[in-house]
Amino acid sequence: MIPLSVPNLAGNEWKYIKDCLDTNWVSSVGSYVDKFEESVAAFTKSAHAISTSNGTAAIHIALLLSEVTQGDLVIVPNITFIAPVNCITYVGAKPLLVDIDPETWQMDIPLLERYLGQNTEVRNNNCYHIRSGERIKAIMPVHVLGNMCDMNAVMALAEKFHLAVIEDATEALGSQYNNQSAGTIARFGCLSFNGNKIITTGGGGMLLTNDAAMAKKAKHLTTQAKSDPFEYVHDDIGYNYRLVNVLSAMGVAQMEQLPGFIKRKKEISELYISELAASGDISFQKNTVNVIPNNWLFTILSGKQKAVIHALTEKKIQVRPLWVPMNQLSMFKDCIYINEHSVAQAVYSKSISLPCSSSITDEEIHTVINTILSV
């Protein structure tokens, strides 16, 4: 079997995890938690990095710190993994779904700007949807597949309409926009270290911010809001969102290898494109201007999607389509969906994510390519 995207555990993972086991520091307190946070902060050039149990937890905390609350609307793209949309509902808010750009597959910001200009009004530094009367509190660009949203346009739009910005960079560790790391441009950025991401801790996430006060509060909320070092006194509704030491140890080892992983992901992407570009039926995600992507999950579009998936699966080559558009899920079918041409549906219906683990061999890639070309 050629897997889709699996961990590459080729460094000091065994050594560091064994150190946790040998010293009995396996839970949420231990030196590797600090080391992992420091490593991610240094790599991304973020002032603060707060580890969490997963990327979803990081997004949830970012929404709370952005003061998104009951009855608010939060802008999010219609093509995304479901986690950010679920998190919006955790705080009692509702997603305001936006179609995607047909080339970059990121949130269509010009479309969104036209809609906000025609359908909202700003009162007392808050943006309100005219028809429903609901406050639009925040915008959450999702850097889909390691490409990035046009963050200059996002930040300008957010300033114009008084929106908080949360970067969902859970797929984009190592990606850069104008030489800034994904997750560091807005007030909050969120990372994920799930088993299929560019680095992994098995499960885990990270909240990035340059705001010291917000970083301190995030740490507080993710550790059950315990306010006394001895007594079990809690001063807020807190969450058990801590990342444990043994998983952080894996993260430290993975961060040591991240530059090599990024380099290999680029090679994989370039090989696929060079061999598939002439097929006539296959197109690729176009990088946003000024973005250097991490090429996390290589994905193509083909009008022969079902036939290609069938042929690859028959040869035990693992592939996946992109996520079902959010407006097609029963929980979100009644949400406002800003679109003109239903690009999300068109992209989804042709999408095929191909094997691209950083440990994949060129021989395995050519097996995938030849199978696709045979179709």
C-alpha cells in the first residue's frame, strides 16, 4: 500500500520519548512542553506559542479570546476541514460561508468584500448583517492545503469592517506570505500536529500570538483556569486542552526535521506537476501571489475523478477527495453562503489528494503517476 500522508518518524522521537518514560514526566508538566513551544515560536518568529491537545482546541481558544459569542457570525471558507466551522458553533456563533477562488482554492476575498459592502453596516465599531441584524464578529481564513489566503487583503478587509482575524494555519506550518510565517500575521494563528500533518505529535496543536496578555490568558484557559498554585481555585470556565510532555517530546524531534520535510514536500509537488501537466485533463492548485507554500497535501482536479480514484484504489494507493463543502452538510445547510458560481462544489467534485508523505519514494510517486495516466 502507498499511504496518503503518514508520519515520518526518522529523528530523535524514540530518544526523547524514552527520556519522558525514564524520568516519569509523561503528563502535562515537563521540560519538553516548554521546548516544543519555544521551537515552534522560534521557527515561526511568533512571540508566543501555547501548545494545545489538538488544532481544534487552539481554534476554540482563539475564538474565545477574540470575544466571539452567542449569536455572532464568523466568516469562514466553504471548502475546509470541518474543525473551524465546528468551533464557531462551540461558542454559540454561526458560520458565514464564503465561496473559494477557482485557482488558489482559498477564500474568495473580492467576492466577500462586495457582499459585505452591499449587505452590512458598521455601527459603534461593530459590523452587522443588515437583513438578519446579527453581528459579524470575526473572519477566519483557512490556509487550505498549505497554500495561503491573501492576507494583505484579509487584514485590510478586517480593518474596514471591524472584524477580528484568526488564521487557521493548521495545514500550513512552514508556509510563508511576504516572508511571514502562516499563523503569525493576524492576532491569533492556529496550528495542528495531527498524524497526517507536515509534522506530528500524534495529536496536538498550537496557538500563536504576539500579544503577551492574550498568551497568558490562553495558557490559563487551557489549564482549567486554575488560579492558585496549591488550592483548586478556578476563576473562569477553563478547558483541559493541555498537550502532554510525551507528545511534546515527539514534537521537538519533529521540529528538528521540519526544514527537510518542507524541502521534500516541494520535490514531491514538482515531480507530480512535471509528469501530469501534459495530460490535458488535470489541473493544479495555483499558489497565491507572494506565498511560498509548504505543499502539505498534493491535490489535483480531474474530470475523471471517479475513474482515477477507482484505478488508484485498486492498486492499493490511498487517495481522498477534498472535504464536502460545508453548505452541503446538514448542520450548516441553512447558513448564509456567499457565492456566485458555486466554485467550492466544482473543485470538490474533481478533487483527488495524492500520496505525498515526506517519506514517499520517487519510485512510489511514479507508480501513482503511471496509474493516473493510464486512466
